[in-house]
Amino acid sequence: MIHFLREITSGKRRFPRQQTRQVIRDVVWQVGLVLLLIESVFVAEKLLSGLLVELLAVSASFGKSLFLMAALMPEVFELALPAALLIAVYRVALGMREDREFLVLSSAGIPPYGLVRLILKIGLGAQVIALLVSGLVEPLSRFAFREVMFVAQYSALAGGTITKTRLIDTRVGTVWASPRSDEPENPRLFVRQEPQAGQERIVVANGARLTDPDRAGRVSLLLFDFSVDDFVVPPASLVPAGRPVRPMSAPVSSLRGQSTSQSMVINDVIALDPRGRDVAELTTIELFWSAGTDRAHLLALGKRLGRSLLCLLAPLIALIALSWTTRANQAFILPLACAGLMATEIIGTAALGTLAGTGLVPTLVLLVIFAATLTLALSGIAASRSSAIARPGLGRS
């Protein structure tokens, strides 16, 4: 194995440029196709699980809908890229093996383990891409998704484009908005508030409208044909045993009117927390500066770095799987290799949970040592099975 590792790290007997370009081109092409498939399934699942209903409810434009779907794609990229890379390298190398290309190269004095050196370079490039996407593109796209959704929801309330009854949890209470067929620009509102402990306020309006925010970020909520009823929750001592504590059936105060206006901060209507409240919206650089004092940030940083390392391991796992591929097991060897890649991610994530308690520097050092050890071990295994990689095993004529 030491001999094979020396051959991998040496600059001798490299793959010919023509074959190198062919391998890189075919791998990139197939990675793109697999990524497109995985991302499409992911976005479709998000649409079916509620996003499509939300977009239709607020009558979001076609452009905003496309942007929101595109903003979802980086969320699964860091896990989809290693799997796509494994599948692409396996398929490309399998095709070369069965076409006897490795045998031709071997006869020219270029053994198949030269492929190990090439795919390590491909894996390293994929790792850099994964770090850029997960460390910069994904955090910004997550916030952009919330921001565009916030604008769409607010525009629906302010512009009266609500097409179906919607439940909205705001800081001023729980709001149900229902469209009106006679006046679609003024939807009906039902609001439940708890102004103080032991009190409940119900606001019903036959029409409502929000004004655009001013420079201070304040908006006006206009209510038409409205009623406001205040209820009091009786003390628990006055409620018979076994019965739930509920507000009194008769309001303690009521207010009716044709129109009124209430000024409020826009975040009281629909909240838009600043970027960074969620760890997933922090970039890798931001996580690095805060990971020394925040264990949650250190764990998130470790996960991003660890998942990027899967891009380095995936091509090696593909070659090892290829070396065992025969006519008898070709149906399940690739799924087994993908399962091994996912198992590595799960085990690594669990280990990071333990390492995060040791601090930033020890965690990063141990992560590098573990990644280097695993990469060298897989490279040695792939190199030692170079003859099995080169030998056709599907029995093609």
C-alpha cells in the first residue's frame, strides 16, 4: 500500500491530457444531471408540503415564485453534491473499464491508479465549490427566501390579493384573513389577542386594509364595519373541577364602529427577523469568528466543513465500489456505496457533537486529522485494487 500511495503522490505516469479532459468533462456533465434530479425532487417536495399553497394564497407573481424555488436549491446542495460526484465518477470509470480503456492505458505504462490522483483533484475542486455554496450562497439565499416571502405576504395583505382564508401569527395576535368576492381589496379579518394575563380580545372586521410603511417603518391598519369584544378568564378557583378554564361567554366591554385606524410597527404585522437570528443564515466566516464562544456556532461550522470533506471521499468510495463491481452485484453495489457515504456523514455529525465541547482549535485539528487519515486510507485501498479497477467485470463482448 505504501508503494501505491507513493505512486499516487508522485508526478510520474500521469493520465494523458486527452483522457483527463474526457474524464473531467464526463464527470462534470453527469454531476450536473444528478444534481438537477436531486434538486428538482427537493423543490417539488417543498412545493407539495406547503409552499405552493402559500404562494397561491398570497397571489405571488411568477417571478417571485421562481426566485423562491431557486432560493431553496442551495439548502440540499452540500449533501447532494457528494452523492452526485460518487455516482458520476462510478459511472464514468465503469464505462472506461468496460470499454477496455484502462487496459489500453496500462499497456502504455500508465496504470489505473493514476486515476486515483485525477479524481482526488476533482474531489478537491468539488470541495471548494461545496464550501463556497454552503458557506456563502446558502446562508444568503435562506435570508433572501424569508425576505421575498415577507414582501409577498405583506403585499397580499396591503393590496388585498388574498385568494383564500389564511392564518397569520403576528406579534399583535393571531389573525385570520378571508377574501371577499364583492370587495377583494378589503379582506375580512378575525383577530384574537391577549392584551394582559387573564384577558382575551376578539376583533372582527368586515373589511381591512394596510397602508404602505413610512420611513420609520410604521403602518396603519384600517378596519371597516368592525367590532371589538373584551373577555375575562375567570379564576381557576371558580371553575368546577375537571372543566377547562375558558373566557366568560359574555364580553366585559364591546366596541362597534364603521371605520377606525391603528398605527403599528410593520414587524408587529408580519415579522422579519434580521439575518443571523438563525445559525443557518450565518456565513462560514461569521461562524468562524463566533465559534470560539458559541457551541451551536462551532457545531454548525464543523458540519459545513465535514460535509465538504465528503466531496473528497466520494470519488474514492466510487472507485472502491467499482473494483468490486461484477455482473452478479452490479444492481446493488452503487446504492451500497451511496449508503456508505451517507453513513459516513451521519457518523461524522454524531462525532462532531462530542468534539464541539473541546473548543474551536481542537475541533478543527481533530477534523483535519480524521479527514486526512480517512482520505489516505481510502486512497490506499483504491490504489491497491487498481488491477480490479482495470479488469472488465460485466462480461461485455
